[in-house]
Amino acid sequence: MEEILTAVIPVVIISIICGTVLVIASKLMAVKEDERFPKVRECLPGANCGACGFAGCDGYAKALCENPDTPSNLCTPGAYAVSKKLSEILGTKFTDVAEKVAVVHCGGDCSKTQDKAIYSGIQSCKAAKLTYGGKGSCTYGCLGLGDCMNVCPQNAIYIKDGIAKINMYECIGCGICTRACPNGLISLIPKSENVIVTCSSKDKGASVRKICSNGCIGCKKCERVCPQGAIKVTDNLASINYEKCRSCPDFGICAESCTTSCIARGFAPNPTRAARP
């Protein structure tokens, strides 16, 4: 019996000492969590898209609680409703969200261009691009295999006539699709805008004409007619500065003047995703 006690008692004493040390350490070394963090995190949509500039919703919530200078209107998917709740929880001034929507800068569907080859490999845009730039005649164009569609959390992207299309009424502007496209054809533009350049080709006009009837030929006509200087043609491709475009008195004149109709209009602003008072 004495032999058993001799073996057990030291173990018990050591266990008590270790337990006491752990309890003390947990108290002294505990990282106190801001009481607002759970409420802030609950407000965020959980898309973890990174559109706010932080590492997911947890990162943004932490930044909001720890740094009072962090804007509460960076959550594009959450839009007005989330920004409003965050400002109430944090006691900061409410600032509306500059809502955005994704657009595809390619209008080269099967009626505007033709394939240069038959692709029968892995049904992935990234994989197809490794094979001579894809099956399409335009190496800048949409590969049409749906990498962007597969990552969209809202199922707002679909493939029609060989190219990706975006349902702007479903798009939340998270930006995940912009990173999925190997050709970089998708970008986010202000939700209030309704003019986009539906081409990404940097080839010269003559080359573009041969492979796509909807491509930008770099004629600069849009650049010349724009009263605000919002359009510039660089490397044979037109681009729009939306900061200047917003104040254009002749909204859409660039689309009307475009020789190949690669500047599209008619993208009406999406219905507000949250009712406003």
C-alpha cells in the first residue's frame, strides 16, 4: 500500500501544481476580446471576398473594433444595410457604401467571332489558356468555360453564346470573379454607371476586325466626342474613367459614336438590395 501511495502522491501533487499554473497563466495571459466584435462580425455577410481590403470578414471586424479610423462602409456585398448597422454598433458616423457590380469586358460571343480550334481538355479557363491561349480567335477574349461562374457565391454568372454574362440584379460586387478570370476580363464598376467597354483586346484595329466584329479598333472616336475627357485609348483599347464619366452631360454619347458598338450602354442600376428609409 505504501508503495502505491509513494507513486500516486507525487503525481497528484504535480497535477495540482500544473493545474494551478495553467489557471494563473490563463488569467494573466488572456487576450481580452472587444465586446463589440461578436456583434460586428454578425453584421457582416460572411462572403470572405476581401473586397473590403482585409483578410475576410473576421479581419475586417477586428480592424473595425481595434482601429476607430477604419471606415464602416467597405463591405460592398453588405451594401447600405451592413454599413448602417456597423455605424450604430460602433457609434461612428454613417457613410453610405459605394456599391459596385461586376462586368465582363468581352462582347465576342459566337455571333461576333469564331473559334480557331476545338478544345477538349479540362473544362477550366485556366487550363484552356495554357493551350495556345484558348480555343477562341481572340487571345484576350472570354474563354467561356466558367471559372468565374464556378466561384460566384450568388450564382449571378452564366455562360451564354460562348462567353460569360453577369446578372446584375443578383451580383453583390464581391469581386471574387475578378480574380478567377485568367484573362482579367471582369472588373467592378460603380453600380450607378451604365456604360462599359466590352472589349479587352490590345491588338491593332486591322487585326481585331479580322477576328471579332465587336472588338475595339482604337479609332479614338469615343475619346474625341467625350465632353469630360473620361475616355482614353491606350494600347489600342478604350478605357473609361468613371470618376469623370459620372458628370457627363451627354451620358452615353460614347456608346452612340462607337464604330463597332464595343461600348455598351443600358446597364440600368440594380434595385437596391436593402430598403432605405
